Amino acid sequence: EPDGGYFTSPNYPEKYPPERECVYIIEASPRQCIDLFFDEKYSIEPSWECKFDHIEVRDGPFGFSPIIGRYCGQESPAYVRSSGRYLYIKFVADGELEAIGFSARYNFTQDPEFKDLGALPFELSGPEGFVESTQISREGQAKQTEAVDCRWYIKAPPRAKIYMRFLEYEMHNSNECKRNFVAIYDGSSSVEHLKNKFCSTVANDVMLVSSVGVVRLWADEGSRKSKFRILFTTFHEPPCEGDTFFCHSNMCINHTLVCNGIQNCVYPWDENHCKEKRKASILDTLDNTNLTIIGITCGLVVILLIISVIIQIKQPRKKYIIRRDDFDPALLHPGFEPPHYELCTLRRAPSGDLTDAALAEDFEKFHKLRRSSSKCIRDHHCGSQQGSVHGSVHGSRSNLSMRDATIAADGGALVPPLPPCFLYVLDMVII
């Protein structure tokens, strides 16, 4: 009933039969809670801690939901209110004593936790789609500090079924089903159509047998970080029609879902043998404006290079000729100044006076002088110590001076020595 209802034990107000177990589940509308009252005419076999005949009330739709109380005896229980939309009531009678039982009534009242919330249902359809918890805040259905009880209704075509696969799942308070959970219903949102309920760390795929599926998220104020993302796919059972694809798992999905980059079958049959898409390169991401800028920049660089080459070709080359009179040995770096070697020249002999003996004597002296000069040059250029170099140069100068004196004594005319640089070149050529 929309405003409430009532229920009784078997045969009430007569005695209830022995060995009976009855379960009553009360479900309220979204954003409502349940008030439960027992009539005064109430009698259940009394026992210690109500171990035998008793009434058990739980705050939720399941037998493992948090227990509110266990009642027996002659006094009716106190007023009971649920914290959510469900109450679970179980009546147990053993085979011993009997009593008249109970009669209870319930009312639906507005849950104060949801009094500021608007409507929270979502409707989805199509060959595939996504159910996302982020849709709540994205569409402004509830604030991040408020508790939520949201439902997504999925409608498939007639005679079709629904396959759900979790792409993302995380409960902020794991294993605390009273605070947060995701429930899947097959056919409607009533308790008897509950297919699966997830509140731990893992959520499995769900296959529904009807064309209507319901996804429910419950999260209290401290569990709003709970999140999930579900991919649903509608399908028909074989034989598959012409516009469908066979998944090899008793599923015929829409042909538009094949090679769409998303696994819609239980196994990835729909994504096998698909041509791999080439990854977009940098050139693929460039638009016309970027290409224009790059082209202009490259053109300017090429033009500047061409101008630079032309200027280098057209620029006149300056030639420097150092005359002998203008040469300044001081311009040379001291560390690289070549040693000064003085070489004598052959004396001039009067024509007709050159004899073979004189030529042989002069030739022998010349070779001795050359070997002495070569040794000096070698000592200077082969890394000898400074004292040895000076000694060799000094010795060379002494030998050259003696040679000059010998030539002068013979009456030959001395030719002025060449400048140091030319002497050095001349001596290297002779060697």
C-alpha cells in the first residue's frame, strides 16, 4: 500500500501452528523510511533470550542486515523505525508451546536524510550504454556531503536480455554494506528480484534474464567517495539474425558494436580480427595553421642561408704580401720564433782556378757544416732541454764563425747572411 499496511502471524488471532518460519520484507519508496507498530493483543512463547519462538527485526532487506531486536513473551515490542527503505521481519515457531502470535502495522514516512534531495532515478536504453556514479554529481542530483540512494533503470528491446560488466568499482567503506553498496536487480527494483549485491572489494559481471535491469547505489554521508562504472549490452539468444553478431557465448549483439574498441561480449570475440588503428603521429595532430607557420619559418631560414652564401662569394679577398724590408721578427710569438741559424755561402773563385782538389775540399767542408747545422735544428725541434738547445746553437755559431774565418783567410769574399726566416727555409730545403 502507498501509505502503509499490516501483517500477522499465521492463524492470528488464533494460535499459530508449530514449526513455522515466516519472513516479511517491507520496502518503502525512495527517500522514505518505515515505522513499525505491534498491536496490544500479542503473545509469543517466552524463553531465555528468545531462543525458541520469537520475532526478529533487521534494519535492511536481508537476513544478515543489522539486527534491531528479537522479541517474545507477553509484552509487545516497542516502536521500531528503519534507517533506510527496508525492514526484514522473521517469525519463528518451534514444535513445543503455542500462542496467539502477533499483528503489526507499518507506515512510510519521509526520511530526514533525504528531505533535501530531488528525484534520483535514471533511465537508459540502446544496444549499449554506461552506468556511472559520477552522473549523480555531474547532473547536480545530490551534494557531495549528502547520502544518496540512486537507481538506474535499463530497458532492453522486447525478448532481449542485458549483460553488465564492471569497468570500475570501489567502495569507500569496503565490507560495510549498511553504509555503501551496489545492487543489481533483474526485472524490477523489488527485493525478490535482487540479483547481486556488492559491497566488498570485487564486483563480478552480471547476466540478466529479463529485459529490465536496475542498478542501485546506496551511500551514506561518509561513503560518497564510493564509485563504479558499468557497461551494459543488450542481446538476444541464438539463432542470430542478419544484423547481429554471434559472440560464441549464447549472445547475439548488435552489429554496430563489432570492432568499436569496447568489449561487449563476455569474451572479446567482437574485438578480435579487427584492423589495428595506427597511432596518430605528430603530423596528424597538426592543423592548417601550424603547417603554415612551419612552412614560412623553414622558407625564411633557407632564404637567409642563400643570402649568406652569396655574400661570402661576392666579398673581395684581401691579399697581404710582406716585403723583405717590412718584415719584423718581433711580430712572431716568442714561443714560436724559429732559432737563428747563420749559414755561410760558398766563396767565389776566380774562373779557371777551380781545381778538382779544391772542389772536393769545399764539398767535404760543406757537408760537415750541413751535418752540424742539421744536428742543431734537430735538437731545437725535437724537445731537447733549453740548455742543450742553447749549447747546440752556440756550437753551431762557433762552427759557423770558424768557417767564416777559414773562408776569409783563404781570401774569399763573404756574402751577407739572409734574414732568419729565409735562412731557416733555405736550410730546411738543403736538408
